[in-house]
Amino acid sequence: MPEGSHRFQVGSIGCTVLSDGYYSYPTSWFFPNADPADLSRALESHHLPQDDVLSPYTCLLIETGRHIVLVDTGAGVYSRTSGAIQARLEMAGIRPQDVDTVILTHAHPDHIGGAIDLCGRPAFPNARYVLSELEWEFWTAARTDLSPLRVPDAAKQSINSTARRCLGPLRHQIEPIDRETEVVPGVAAIPAPGHTPGHLAVLIASEGQYLLNLGDAAVHPLHLEQPSWQNGFDLAPDRALVTRRQLMERAVADDMHLMAFHFPFPSIGRVTAKNGGWMWTPGW
């Protein structure tokens, strides 16, 4: 596979994680309620920088044999390092018109920016775009309140404008869902609210194997080790913490592998319960 991609199997379902670059965020945006001394020690223990988080953008290609599904589309032109998803798909033998389903975990720019092309048209012309009904309603409302986000106003404005710019051209291909839904056989979208009102997780199940794609229910492994540490991009932080705990408990109970969009590439691994939280171990 080309650099920036990694292929693996979940039972009989082929999966490929696809890198769409990265972005460097101020550490305070990712851990706004963490005690500074505790956060500093945690970062030091993992040999990580103190001031910035280099955060990957990782999409997921799912090939079931009958369906070609893309989970999230990357940031498109939103970031200097992004916009590579279509090229990575084509290097894997997948043309944009071959993708029949796009699952958007939510409408933040790094997940939806690649959903339209440079001309403002759907980037995957034959696909249905699966999105939570709550997510659609929130971002297309007359007024979108992002005041709870603990990031600068410029970031809020960019998030809002990108969601509106990308969702409009998709309106005829959007398939809204309002509950846990099997999108194609073996692939289910699961409500996971808090990060955004209609944030989704995605569960792949085949031949007794499972992969749970967390989307942005956690954006850094430290959010698993320290479950009370919030993410500044969570619109409803308390609800997001409940969702994260529910997903982790489900993953541990059913011995699932995990994927998270912003975790170190290739963004897949497993978790084990430890000290009231969960320890992330990368790899399949």
C-alpha cells in the first residue's frame, strides 16, 4: 500500500486507514480542564511536547465485497497538509465514483472538508452521505451556537463556515439517521453525542472480530487514561465524557479493536482498563 495508508482485515471485511495529513494544535485546546501540573507530567511520561499536539487526520476505507464505504473525508483544503484522500484512494484502486457510501461522523472541517471538490460539488458523486439527523439540523439551522467550545473565536467561525459550505452541496445525497443503524451489512453507525450534537461512532463486525471507530469521541490517548479530561472542541463536554465511557466499556466488554481519527497513525489499537481509565496500546 502507498505511504500514508495501512491495510488490515476485520474478519472478511477489508479496511484501510488513510492519512490526510495533520495539524498542530495548542495543547490547551485539547485539555482545557486538566490541571497544568498533572498534564505536564502526563505529557512528559509519554515523551510528548508540552505546548503543542501534532494531531493526525485519519480516514477509514471499508471494502465489504459489495460496498465501498469511506468514513470521513479528511480536511480537503482546510489544512496545508491535507487534501490527499482522493489520491490515496486512487492509489488503492478506488475511484471517487466507486465509493457508494460516505459516513460522516460529524461536520467539523477535518472530517467533512474533503466531502466536496474544489468546484463545490460532491467529491463522491455516486455516494449517499450518511449523517446524523441531529448533526444536519444543528449545522444548517439559522443560528449555530458554538459558544461552549473552549477554542478561539476565529476557530469557531472557521468550523461553522466550513460546515455550511460543505453541507449545502451534499443536501441531495444526505441520508440522515436518528438511531443506531446498519449502514451496509457489517457496518453500523452508532450515536455518540457530546463532541457535536449528532456525532457518530462506527462499528465494523465480521466473523467474530470488531473494530470500533471512535471518530472524535477521544482525540488523544490521554483522554482515555484520564477520562475526566475534556476536549476544547466538545460542544457538550459532560455528555462527551459519558459517551466516551460508554464506548470504552462496550469495547472492553466485547474485546474490540479501536480506531480514533486523531490518534497516532495508523490510529488503530486496543484498550485495557487501568486505574479508572483505559490504557491505549497501538497496533492490530
